[in-house]
Amino acid sequence: MQPIVNNAKAGETVEVKVEDGYKAAVTDANGDIIAVITGTGTFTMPDSDVTIISEKIKPAPTVYYSVSADRFVTLSGTKYQAGDTVNYRVADFYEAVIYINGRASGSISGSGTFVMPSANVNIVSKIDEAAFAMHRAGVENSYVFSYDTDMSLIKTSSTRKKNDYVIVDLGKEYSGRAFTIYKGRKSTGTKITEGVLDADGRFTFEDAGYGKNYTLVIGD
């Protein structure tokens, strides 16, 4: 930074040029700041000498916000800056609510995008009963035979497959219970998947051509 003038009278306008990435503070003889200048700027000369001190401008820190969702919503990432585009896909027969700082902000379904706000986001899904009912008719039946650890039958549930998905529904009394699903009826030979039943005692899994009947064994 170079001084534009060495001698200036009180009341004159003085121009200052500051290098890129720096800022300059102009102070009078009492140490009071007259002006803070970036780039090219001016100040009015006081009735005293002035001191001009430059310092490097610190870049603003990059702020990232988190976005989370349950297993029925697929996201393109988990950390974003405000203004970024977030891609999502909600599983068939489900819809989801976007929560921003704990407040519902809108609902989504299918595939799409939304703009990341300057806050954390949580996405919670729930089954779309109406959409599921519309697809029930004419779709192949599947049966899930549920057993306890002693292989005593708990319940036989009939569901219908669409796009290779099967929905298990044991009711809220089984909420949070761990389980394993196998191919076939009362058979534990071919394991398909395992997990934990949701708050309604439900679980959705992909059929992937395993057939018509399934065995679900409840764990501890």
C-alpha cells in the first residue's frame, strides 16, 4: 500500500488504494478510526496526522449443514452448504416430510431435489396408505409367516407385491423388535434380510425374485 499524498490539509479528500485481500484502517492522532478501506477508497483529512495500517482479510469459514433421513429415503449426500441442491428418492408407497430445525417445511415423494437451507434438515417418511391401496388389486399375493425364537407361529400375514417390494405388518405390539427374514415357509435355510420393526411394527423389503412365501423370525 502506497500513500497517495504525503501532505494533506484538514478537510481535503484523500484517496487510498489497498491491495486485493487486504483492508486498511485510517486512524487520527487520538487513535480514533476515521475509515476502513478495501480496494480504492477515500477519507476526509482531519486536523491532525493520520496513520494507515493494513491487514489481511480473513476468509469467512465454510459452513456446512447436515441432512438426514430414514431408510425409505435415499439422499445424494449428508453435508451441504446453504443453497446447494440435494437429490432425493422416496421409496414406493411412501411419502416424507422435511423438517428444518424441528419444524415441518413440506412433503416429498418419488424422486426430486430441494435447495439446502441455512439449517440442518431431517426427513421422516411414512407409508402412503392411499397409494398402496391403489396398487393392491391384481398384484401377486405374498405371505409372511412370523415365528418366535422357538419357531412357534405368531402370525400369518398376507400382503401384495408391487415393484418387488413386500410389506411386513405385525402391529405396534412388535414395535422395535429385531427379526430375520428367510425364503420359504417355516424355513431358515436362505436368509434374505434382517432389521428392526418400526414404530408401527412394520418393515418393507425387496423381494428380488425369492418367491411367494417368507419366514420371519423374531429375535430378542
